[in-house]
Amino acid sequence: MYYQVEEQDGYYRIGSPENVFCYLFVGSKQAALIDTGYGFGNLEQTVRSVTDKPVVIINTHGHCDHTGGNAQFEEVCYIGEKDIALCQEHSEAAMRRDNAKRAENSMNFETGETYNGLPEGFNLEEYCSRGTGTLQTVSEGTVFDLGGITLKIYETPGHTQGGISVLYLEKNILFVGDATGMFVWLFAKETTDLTTYVEAVQKMYDLDAVSYIGAHNRQFIIIWNNEITIFIKLHF
């Protein structure tokens, strides 16, 4: 099976070979999926193997490794307004083709060997013809009541202009996408200035979540208070 589904404390982690993780929540009324990865495999089928409830799609930002599977779903995909254009750019055929080529020539960094990271039966032309899915903007303070599971949106720009994070209120866990952790690129054209990013870090810090979970790490990202305090003091 291309995707690996692991049940966690109140949600499911869906991982793919390119080290991208999506997060599925199943409430009594509906489900929600944070990010859709590159979408090389059949993510919609994987989600349906867990639940048949309608699914709210939430994109933490517009990069292709977080929105590539949007078009597999009929449901609306929520995204920060300032990342709409970025999502459209990253859904173009040329970008998708490049992503697939890299996946086809993936490298095991421990052995140095290359391997085909695409799923069996992968259809390149079909993949390249997909769009963004049905996008709808979401803003700070929006709450999704799934039925026993409540998700709240926080705007956390930095890595991208319209980046958002999602707080799982019942568990006090913040799902940050790439807003913090090992993959915070701040040098691309779509990133913000450092001051804006530091303000987002301050916001995440002030939420005092139990865990901060990113999209590219199997383990939870725990932001240690003293390290973040030092970071904020250095940049304000």
C-alpha cells in the first residue's frame, strides 16, 4: 500500500514514501484532512478506507507537497487567501511533471541508492492534468466542529504568505505544516520577512500547545520554551 495509516491519539497520520504526512480527524458528524501531500497515490481511497463521512480539506499552505492531492476530493479545500495564487502555480502541469520526475528518481540517503518512489500504475498525464481542487479561503478564528473534535485556524505566515496552523482544541495539539520545525524555508519568493515570521512564532508559542506537529517529521515537533524565548528575544 502506497500510503501508511497510523492511528494516533484522536487522529490518524497518513504517511507517504517522500516523507510527507497528512492528518485525518474523524468526528461524529464529519471528518477533516490536514494537507493532501503530493498526491502521487490514491489519497482519497486511503481516506475512505478509514471513514465514509464527508471530509473537510485544510491546506496549511499552497506548496505542492501539501496541496497536490486536493483534486482527488470533491469537497472544498480551505486555504489561506494569500496562498491561493501559490497553490495555483504549484498545481501547473510543469510543476507536477518535475515533482513526479524527482519521485521517480528518489534517493535513499542512508545507502545512496536511487529508487522509484511513485506508486504502481502511476499515470503521469492524468496527474499533470489535475488542478487545485475547489479552493475556498479560510481565516484566523475559523472553527470546524467535526462532532467531538474541534479544529481552530490560526494564521502563521513566514514559510509562505498565507500559511495557517490548525489547533486540535480537545487535545491542545497544533498542526503547523511547515510553519516551524526542520523545513522552514524563508528564502523563497513566497516567504515573508523575518519580523512577520517571528510574530507568527510568538503566536504559536503563546498558544502553549502540548505538541507542535509538522508535515515532514515522523516524530512530534516539541517547541521547547527556552529555545523559542531566546529566538524571539534575538529577533525583536
